[in-house]
Amino acid sequence: MAMRGDVAAPAVALPTDTGPEMGAAASRLDPARARVRKLPEPKPLTQHGPARIIAMCNQKGGVGKTTSTINLGAALVEYGRRVLLIDLDPQGALSVGLGVPAQAMDRTIYNALMERQTTLADVRVPTDIPGLDLVPSNIDLSAAEVQLVSEVAREQTLLRVIADVRDEYDYILIDCQPSLGLLTVNALTAAQGVVIPLECEFFSLRGVALLVDTIEKVKERLNPDLEISGILATMYDSRTVHCREVFSRVVEAFGDTVFQTVIHRTVRFPETTVAGQPITTWAPTSSGASAYRDLAKEVLAL
């Protein structure tokens, strides 16, 4: 499995114990702070496209996929990149998080996937942030997983519809649903990289091996260019021993594939969902906004 930092695949065979010996050193200091290095400033672009496609993926829900998709996209725009966000979750959380009333829309990503005459350009909508566009989703998308089963080359459907707009953007970020079903496989088949948001909690850690196994299968059978761009630690709280231990174990298993940027717990993120804005515009001077700008720097440096 290709990973940033050339981490060997056997490293993902995670131990299942939670004893006190797990990350003992981590209980004495903040392992995330110890990894902080100065990040290079992104270089300005002279032209846009073709886009690098990144799937934000984790089969466990509630780990910060949607929040990270919105705020990473907004941070990339601040560095002069044109970004398209694709909501590939029937719950439509990405659309809600950007203040787009997708439930009332007649055309969404579902139509682009299932109707030959409908393109991605037909269903995308601008957001309040110039340079950041959205392909919305709603509950209609839940039918696509069943309907795609009978389609020829069903795993390449999303890749086909993205081709029409890829040259207009620098990054396309796909917010996947919390499952490893056909829609997620479509996202992995279309993507060049995968960012895995990982809550710093032990049960989240246990599920990573299953996700990496799925990514390896997609790489072997459908998309040889796929690699893990990075693992993003979310909901990090350096005050708890458990958080520090889990983060240390993730770094031990994946090495430099783990982004040095960590996303700390903060009340600002629920506020941004209600406001329908990224944290970079809702609370631009907050620690959360700063963290996603650092993540954007790391993604641009890949």
C-alpha cells in the first residue's frame, strides 16, 4: 500500500491491548507538540488545474470527516487554490455545514451519477467563499448505492462525472459516507489520495486496519495511483492520557504518514455548523482556523 513517508504495510497491524504500558511515554508529555516543525509557505499558482482528487474517508462516523472537508477546502482557497467539495453522503452534512439547503434541491450529486445527460457542472453550486464550490447531496443519494449495482463499471461512475470539471479546479475533496459501501469505493476509485480523519479514541484506532485493507484492495483492483496522503488526528485533547496514548500509537504504526497538524476539541466547530460557514471565516483567529491552515500547508506540500 503506497503511503506518504513509505510506511510499511505491516505497521497497520495494530495491537488490541489497552493496558497501562500502551504509550507510557505519551502520558508524560504531549506527543503532538513534540512533532511540530515549521511548515513551508505555499507557492502561488500561475494557472489552475487539473485538480488533485482527495477522498476524506473513515467508515466510523463522528470523527470529523465533514468538518475537515469544509475547513481544509476553505483553507486551501485562502492560499489561492480553486476547490470543489463533493458531498457523497446521503445525510448531506457537508451541504448543511456550508448553509446550502440541499434537501429542497431538485438536482444533486445523485442526478450527476445516475443521469447521463446531467453533468457535475449542472449540479454544483457556489458557496459564500469565492473559489470554493459545492456539489450538494441529500437523501436521494441513498438510492444510488442500490441502482449502481446493475451498472457497467459501477465503481468508475464518480470518476467519469468528475472528468468534466477537473481542469477547472486545483483540488477536489470528496466527503465520504461513514461506510465502506459502493459510494465510498467510487470515491476511492476516483481519488489520488486519501485523508483519514481519526478521532483520538481507541475504538477509532481499531477500525483503521479495516479501512487500510479496503484502500489496498481498491488500489490493487481499480486504482493503482491511490495512496494514503495522511492520517489526521481529530478531537485531540492533550489533557487526557488516553488521547495522548492513542496519538502515540497512531504515530508508532504509521510514522510520517500522520500529519503533524492535529485538530483539537473546541466549541467553535459546532458553532460553525449552525452558522453554515467554515471556521476560517466564522472564527478566523481561532486555534481551529490556524490548525486547518497548517493542514492545508501540509496537503499542498505533498
